[in-house]
Amino acid sequence: MSAPKAVHHYFQKRILFVLALLVGQTFSVFSQSRSTIWFKQPARNWNEALPVGNGRLGVMVFGKESEELLQLNEETLWSGGPVNRNPNPGVAKYLPQVREALFREDYAQAAKLTQNIQGLYSEAYQPLGDLLLKQMLSGTSTNYYRGLDINNATSTTRFTVNGVTFTREIFVSAPAQVIVIRLTASKKGALAFTAAVRSPHPVTKQLLGRDELAVRGKAPAHADPNYVDYNPKPVIYSDSTGCRGMRFDWRIKVRSTDGTVAADTAGLRIQNATEAVLLITAATSFNGFDKCPDREGRDEKQLAANYLNGALTKSFDVLRREHITDYQRLASRVQFRISGSPTPNLPMDERLKRYAEGAVDPELESLYFQFGRYLLISSSRPKREGELGVPANLQGIWNPMVRPPWSSNYTTNINAQMNYWPAEMVNLSELHTPLLDWIGYMAATGRETTKNFYNMGGWTVHHNSDIWGLSNPVGDKGKGSPSWANWAMGGAWLSQHLWDHYAFTGDRAYLQRYAYPLMKEAAQFCLDWLTEDKQGHLVTAPATSPENIFITEKGEKGSVSVATTMDMAIIWDLFSNVIQASEQLGIDADFRKTLLDSKKKLFPLQIGKKGNLQEWYKDWNDEDPQHRHVSHLYALHPGREISPLTTPAFADAARKTLEIRGDGGTGWSKSWKINFWARLHDGNHAYKLLRELLRLTGMEGTDYAKGGGTYPNLLCAHPPFQIDGNFGGTSGIGEMLLQSHDGLIHILPAIPDAWKEGEVKGLKARGGFELDYNWKNGKLDKLTVRSKQGGNCRIRVYNSLKAAGNVALKTANGANPNPFYKMPANQYQTTSPETPANGTFVYDLTTAPGKEYTLTAVR
């Protein structure tokens, strides 16, 4: 195309764009409300900015007109270096003393002794820095728009000044591993701006040409947690060993522009432009959890250059097309729609306020579900060849602070696991793998932790971990409270994720070569950790119920006791999964028998005097009856020991526990309660909590005692922001729609009255089944089952069905023959999941691998 024609073509597109914009100002876009989070003003703070990411690189977009702020992260940039695997030598001698004190019921002395069995705190996830786009504007902006479209993972900011419309489009490409920013003006030559950089770390800036700037520095050698206030230097950069302090390199380059470009270390300057495309990328020297990031680190400069050079071979349109194709390959697998009146097209802050005041907004609820999927896609990608991916942390990949809340680490007494609860069911199994890979690294340090701290075998992780695979009890050698620092069940809980990935995918090679050996070693630690009480039960000692405090019958407060319900439920779950895995693999019969025998001796679940599931070894009261942690209901969710279909008496006790705990709590706590109520098949109560989770809050800081909610950008408020609340909310909605942990596939197990009609496509069930279905008046209308593995598909529904064609649909009888649905031996079971009740129907459908089957309601 010749230059004059190209210019003519460009302005034709611009005219059409402006006309469309003018029309759209009145009507906006109806579909926006379904897929877009948008605002009429820039973000006032971080909790109103919009997150974009590709799993490795993250950006928070503020949308400011004259000085746009883009806060940048790279997932492997952490403080510190490989962990000291024996940070407190000789402390194993205290364990017998702790147990002796516990069995004579001196809980205060036991806690004091337990405090000796502590190591060091985790390191902290770090920000890269900020990009500031200082745009030269003369006049006040109008027609302002700032939005995040989760259909294409793109943020757009648009406003008009003196008749000129300026647009910024930002996305983070996973195929190209770059952040792409396109700035345009509706008038030729009207775009002028400076791209400046800053970092909270000591950095050097280097020009790499007239249109490229590099920012280079090191993360801290150590950063104290934000709650530690006793060290004069909480952040230390100096390190003489070359083993602590990760190097980083990030680049900004002008990909293309029709304007003029000039540069110095203050930034890149573009003038007289109509369009400019900037590329940003970054890399660190991280070379693995066990490698010194400095002297053994990768060449971050070469890595950053490689990313950038690869992206430069592609035009903006190609980069954008490849980004959207890659993102939608994951995002489009699941669709979820709730029927109802269309929502007025409102900015998200106004929409959340309206919702909190009681407005009906089914599209907001389905958007929130998909936003959780968006966040997982954006913060947890499988590692590519030559890459070293890590799991989504406490804030996903978005963090602006050198000492972020709780170090933005992996908190393994709930939060790290909650991040990945939805991964399998919402058809994002491969996004689970960063956590699964990381479990192997934590096990490597965990083997030495169990040896050095307890003189035991196997592996485990305690309350916190980080990029270095920390596994020791934290607390800085006696300064932490045992109520959280000395909880020893992290490895056992994480092992549930190893099993679930197999249960959903049926990947036998993965189970045999990777998951089962790790699960077995976690079980071995539990066998060593368990000890007999006076009644001959196997108990954990010391045991805590994170992060709660009990009051004994003598009125004494404590946190360290014996056989907390959470401990016993996690071990029951782990033993059950290892038993089932060994059966499917046909190996380890002797070890399986050991687990079966030990499982029978585990300290039993107990129903307390209030009819609730007892949390502690004895029927003690809680210091805070409405404590945010409801850890002892692990047996209900994410475990499978308690269920209304199999253990109704204990399900009633779990319900009573939730009634006593109340519906309050922080963001992630409320999310967990949504999952609990869904598992109890109480959709209306789950829905009530979902509405409360979406309560608009502007609360800053870490005053989580006042409870959480949702920030204007839909990120969950603990407060502060913790991404686990978003993922837990998505998981809770998934559990309301579909459950497959109970020996069968339970469709619409907790559908609320408010969702009378809707449709979902692409949800996954255990055993490799993928389901599409719609419902009307709360009853299933049409169901399509796609079978990846084959085998019996047992379905529990609330109305009768018939099969299309020659498909044989039978009333279920006896135990489910599908090995993925074999129920673990459970001493509390009094009914079977096949038992018809309350108008339910249970069917068996024989399936073949790769086939699709359609069932419809009998009318």
C-alpha cells in the first residue's frame, strides 16, 4: 500500500472509530456489563486499579489522564535466597517435652515449649517498579472511560481533551512475554508523552538506543514480614555471600510510532504522534529454589533481551491477535449465565453500591465467577520451556510494596490452597501445575525440616512458604505465636491438590511418577507425627487449629493442644487418597494396609454439647466464637469425610458450627463459608454469603477484624487485598452448580432460589467428565456429558431424565463401578449417595472415551 493510501485508510478508520464512539457514549455497549469492569474516573488508589497479567508479568493500570501509573511485577522477583534448612539446630529435643506437658494437660507449658521449635520467617514477594506515562494535555478531560474486558484480557483507558480523543490499550502477552501498550490520538500529531520509570529498589538506568531504556537492580537480601517491628533494618540489600538478593532487568522500548522519539535516563519522549506502541518486558536471575540468585543466577539481561527481540518481529496487530487467541483458548472453555433482567450499564463502583443496597444483578454474579477464572489465567501459567514458573501468591502476581501484607507469600494453612480450589472444576487444569510443581520443591526442603525439627521421616510444610520452598515452622526462633507458626499440616493439605489433579484429569503417568511418591512421603510424616493418647487413639501432639484460641474447663486460654479436628480431618483425607492411589496403581499393598489400620485408630470426630462439630480435643469454648478460621470443617470442604449424602448427623453438626460462627468474616473466610454451605446443599445460604462477599468496601490497611468485602476493582478485601477470596468465591459458585466428590456427579446441588434459570458450559467433574447444562425453574432441562476417560457416569439430579438416541440410561444401583468415584472407608457413614431423597433421581450412564451424550428432562 502506498503512503498516501495508507494515510487515507488510517483516517477512514479513525473517522469510523470516532463516530462509533459518539454513538456509544449514550448507549455504551450492552455486552460490556457481562464482560467488562469499567469506571467513569481514574483509580484513586491501588484497590481501584485494574489488573492485567500473563502469569509471569503483572500490571496494575490506574488510568490517570496526564500521568498514567502502571505498577509492574514479575512473578519470580522475591527477596532472599535459598533457605537455611536447619536454622535452629537441636530443637527436636523439645518435642518429647511438649508431648509430656500436653498429656498432663499443662497447655500453657506445652505452648511455651512449642515456641522453641521455630525457624525463620519467609521472604517477601517484590515489586519491579512503576512506569509513568506523562502525557502533555492542555485542558480538562471529558467522556472518560476506564475498563478491563475479561473477554480479551485487555485494559482500555479513553478520554477527550479539546476535541481530541486519546486511547490507551494495554495487554500482557503470554506468547510474546511482553506488556504491550498502544496509545492513540484521534487527531494527527496530537499525541505527546514521556515514559518515565521508577523503582522502590536501588536501580541503574541505561539507554540501549534512542528508543529503549533498561532498568537494572537487585531485590533485597532480606525483607522482614510487615508485622515484624523489632529490627532496626527490616529491609537489607547488602549481601557478601552472593547468595541473597535477586538481580532484575526490565526494559521499555518504542515498538513503533509515527511521531519523533528522544530518550535519556529520565525516560523516553514521543512527540507529534498519532499512535505509539510501547513494549515492556522483564526478567530476573532466579534459577530455582535451591540456587543462589546472584552467583548462580541466570542472565537476566539476556533473558529480557530475548523476550523483547522476539516481540519486535511482530506488529501490534499480530501481538494482539496472538494474545487474544492464547487467552481465549483458556477463558472460553467455561460459560456461565444466569437469566434475569438485563443490568443497567453502570460503572463497577456504582454497580457494587447498587448491589449492596439489594438490587438484583445476576450478570454481576456470573461476571465475578469469570473474573476469578480471569485472575487465575493471568497469575498462574504452566512453565514454558526454559522458564521457572511459580504459583500465584497471596496477591496473585500484583504487589506494589517491598514489605507487603503477610509478605505476599504462600500461607499454607488455607490461603495458598484456596487459590487453586477452582482450577480443576472450572476447566483450567493446566493452570494448577505451577502449584503442583512447587509442592515438589517444598517437599525437598520439607524432608530436612521433618528430620531437623522432629527427628522424623517424610516431608511437610508449616504455616508459610515462599519462592525458596520454605518449610520450617516460622516465628524467628521463638518470637511467633504457636497458634499459627507451629501448625504442621501444610504438606498433608497440599497433597490433596496432587490427588485432585489426577482425579479430574486421569493422568496415570503423572500419578505414578510424580504425585503418588510425594503423597506417600507426606503420609509417612503423618504416620511418624501421630502418637497414641491414653485411650489408644492416634493423635497429633502438638496440635493447633489455625489461628484460634480455646478456653479450657478451668478457664485457661491456650492454642496448643492434642488432636485438633482439622489435623485429624486432613490426615484422614490424605490417608484415604493415598490408599485409593495405591489401589489404582496396584502398588504398595503393605503400606496401604498400614494406612488402613492407622486410619481406623485416628482420634474420632466428635459432636459437642451445642450440637456442633467439636474443634478441639475436648469440648472447649472459643475465645472468639465467630473467629474467621473455621478450620475444623475441613472434613466438609475441601475434604470429603462429612457430607449430607453419607454422614447426615455430622453434616448437621457442621451446619450448627457455621450457625455459631456466624456469617461475618474477612473476604477469604466468607468465600470458604460459601463453599461450606454449598457442600451442605443450602444454596440460599451460600447465595446470601455471595452477596455479602460482593459488598463494596474502600477499607485500607490490615484491619481485618472489621471484615472484608470487595474493592471497586472486584479484588477481594481481607482487608487488605488477598486474591484467595476471589478464587474461593469462584470455587463456591462452582460448588453450588456441580459437585463430584461424593461418589457421583451431583448437578445443581445448591442452586439458590434467585437462580431460577441459567446455563453453564464446560464445567469439569472428577473422572474426566465435562458437562454443559441448563435449567429452568430450578430443574435441569438439558444435559450434555463429554467423557474423556470413559467409564460409568453416575448422575444425581432433582428431576427425571431421558437419553437421546440409543443411549442406555439406568437407575443407579449399588456402589459406583467407576474407580474415580470409589468412596473411602468412613466409620461415620450411615447412608449412601445413591439413596433417593427429596425428589432426587440417580442415574448411571455408560460412557466411552471421547464420546458425547445428551440427556433431557422428562416433561
